[in-house]
Amino acid sequence: MVFLQTALPYVQIGLSILLIVAIVLQRTGASLGGAFGADNFSSGFHTRRGLEKTLFHATIVLGILFALSALINLVIS
């Protein structure tokens, strides 16, 4: 249990960095007008394929792992 308490903050830092990188990599297809509220619906609806689909699923998995590690940290503290 002591090992988990000492290692969990480092695991959370690693997961948070990976999650940030995965989210930032997904924003490469968005245009500048969409960030400021312009009508940019045509680029938002498309089928994910290949690496984009893998990155999307990896982002979901990283988010779930980060949330679980935060929950475990609350329980053991």
C-alpha cells in the first residue's frame, strides 16, 4: 500500500501529460474560425480512420485511466 501511495502521483503526472498530448494532437484539423465560434460544421463531421481513430480511442482510454487513478488516490489517502 505504501508503494502505491508513493508511485501514484508519478503515474498521474505521466497520464496527464499523455492525455494533454493526445488532446492537442486531435485539434490539428480545426481551423482558426472554429475556435472563435464561426460556422465550421463541415470539418467537424467526418469518419475517423487509421491513426486518427487510434488516437481518439487512446484519448478515451487515457481519460478513463486518469479518472480511475484519481479515484484510487482519494480512496487510499
